[in-house]
Amino acid sequence: MLKVFTTLLISFCASFAVAKPVQLNYQGLSINADYINHGTDKPIFVMLHGTWMHQTNDLPVYLQELIDYEGYSSLNISLSLGVDDRQQFVDCETTPTITDTHEQAVDELKIWFDWLSEQGHERFILLGHSRGGAQSSLFYTTFRYPGLERLILLAPATYNQENVAKSYENRYSTSLYDQLAYFKQLEDQESPLTETSILYCIFAKVSAKSFLSYYSPSQEKHTPFLLKSIDIPTTVFLGSEDNLSHEFNKYHSEFDQNSHVIIKWIEGADHFFRDFYADEIIEEVLNDLNN
């Protein structure tokens, strides 16, 4: 039986390993992760956060604690998002500078997987939440990294251009298609020259490359499309109280012929699978591994 404890018990448990901060280099930027090593005989969990989040957010921290308690190694990473030594989530109250891309996550994951391989790890489980679920799927379909044997996707992202354009116009009273046309014609695609609305932020300094990555039509942001070609065991966890999970389920027919992919609903969970819902996910995952 799995030894899954509540958050209260975990906070007072002295048996957990201390996560080791690790810093690597990505194109001149320092990128960070928390590493717990229980040896290399079992697969290591690599965890990727959602849009503009950070390794210190509640969900990845708690999942890493649960995984640690069960004696599995883990790496809880933060994407750089174009920021050197990033230490927090993107704060829309500060008019942040946005220069990263959706696809950049794949390259950063590759660096972390290579580093783990150098530490002697040969078996990997990649766990991605929300946009991190889409990026995890894209990482697998891009590299099919040796030893990556399972994907765990928590309410992974979908992308529908018509819906995104409608949502952008409703939220920001601006045509997304006009914005895309503007950014495409800019000579400088790399520098954050334009102050505009992007994702959660009403005001941000944005590069053309970043805006076009987040808003141009692309199946690389649409997890159901990526799931069609995945050939390793993949579990998609959806929350019954999460609108984004129900949106994902609308696209089930896109991958329902792929026997490698299964969907599990977590009753009562919202998009962030807090507390007992995270326990349930790890319990399900480890049951699958042990069986």
C-alpha cells in the first residue's frame, strides 16, 4: 500500500531528503531546478510547471515531496522564460519582459535530461502540468529521448486558433490577427520592443518572436494532436472541477485510437490538483508502475 500522507503530515515528516539546487546554462542564461536523488535503479520523475509558473509553486513542490516519500528520485525544474536565474513566476503587476517561446521548453528539457544522464539516470518519467503537459508531449515527439518510458500529463493544454482569437479580442478589445500581422512585419524579431497584452498580462514588453510563438496557429501547442503519435504509456489526469480539463476532453477523438494513452478523472479537483488530489495522482501513477 502506498504511503500517501496529507499535507499536514508531510510538513512535519523528518524523513524527506533535502532537495539539492542545481543550476545549468542555457544560451547564456542560468536555469534552475531542485534535485532529489534516491539512486538510479528506479525511474526519475522530471517535473515541468505550467504557463509562466515556477518550481516553487505549490503543485510541483508537493508532488516532489510525495515522490520523495515513495523513494523515487525527482527533478523539479523552472524554465528560464528568457530570464537569467529566474526565481519567481511571471508577475503581470510589474509589466514583465517576455522574450521566451513555447518551443524553448523543449530545448531546456533536453539540457536537463542530458545532465541527468550524466548523473547515471537511465530511466525517466516526464510529468507536465497545463502548458507543461503540451511541452512535455512535444519534447517526447521531438527527441524520443532514450529511457523516457512514461508521460504523466495533468490537465494538459489545448490550442484552437479560432477560440484563442475570440478570447483575445474579448479580453483585450484588440484583434489578435491584427497583432499577429504587426509582429510578423517587425524587422527585429528578438528584442522586446512592443508593450502589449499577452496571455495573462494586460501590459508586458514583448518580443515579436515570443508573441508569434504563443499566438500563431500551431499543432505543437495542442496536446491532443501530439498524443496521436506518442508510443509510450501516457496517462492524462483531468480535474472534474476544471474548465480546461473539460475543454481538453472535447478533443478526445483526436487520439482515442492510441492505446498508449489513457485518461483518468480526479473527482473534485480543479486545475491545480491541490492536496489530496495530488496524493491521488501519485498513488495512481505508482500503482501503474508497480503493476
